[in-house]
Amino acid sequence: IDSVYDLYFYTRNGLYQCHARVVDRYKANNMFLVQLDLTSNLRKHQRREYYRFSCALEMNSRPLKEEEVQAIEKDVDLLSSDILIPGLPLQKSVIADISGGGLRFVADYAYEVDSLILCKYRLWIDGESKEYTLYGKVLGVKEVDKRPGSFEHRVQYVHMDKDNREEI
């Protein structure tokens, strides 16, 4: 009695957390029960390494070609070594949320899971528009409910420098 615990609730809408104090404990119908008083508000718990920001940002992307993928696998900095193949068409999409670890976007096309893609988008940093050209691995793709032909992609950044990660 009077012990304080962190409580976590797993729901369809995510993970929630609060603090509670034990006010009573007893046995009923051959079960041990504990009565708790919440000592904090119930709040959504963020389990991610990076904060995920909901947004609606335009993005252009394309799958990386085999020679570009090989360069990434060798840890080559693609931007400074000019290994990107110029002039390849980019496809439009909309970023739904973004973090220092990756992003989620919706498009009218679907990339292959585990494929590497080029992502280009702009963010306002310190009052200025900055363009980011980053590489990501597609972790998951699913068709959007009630929107046939639209696909939600989850992407994790690969070979991203620390400064860009912190800015995002």
C-alpha cells in the first residue's frame, strides 16, 4: 500500500501512460486485486527514438538504380561523389509525418518493401527554406483504407548525416 507505479495501457489507438498509487489490495474469488488512484493524467506515450511530427509536405522521390544502391552499400557519400544519375524522373507524394529517423508518406504508386529510394523535400529551418535530398529504406507499404490506388509508405533514412537528422 502507498507504492507508486508507472502504468502503461496498450490500445488500438496507441500506448498510454500514467502514474498510480496503491490504495488497497485484497483477494476476491481466488484472485488478488489492487485498487489504484491515478496520480497523473493519462497521456499518449512516445516510444520512438525521434519525435514524429504530423504534417502535409510535398515530396518527390524515385527508386535508386542498382549502381546507386551499390554505392550506398559501400558507404559512399552519394551527394559529394556525384554518383546520382542525373535527370531521372521523380514522382510526387505527400509526407504525412516526419522525424529524424524517417518519414511516412502517401502516394498513388507503391514502392517495393526493402527497396532504397531517393527522397527530396523542403523544410523551413530558422526562417529559411532548405531542400533535403536523402536516402531511405522502405519498411512497409499498405493501401490506404477507403482510398483505392493510394499507398502509405513507411521509410527509414539510411546514411544520413547527424546535422540533417538534428535539423529535421
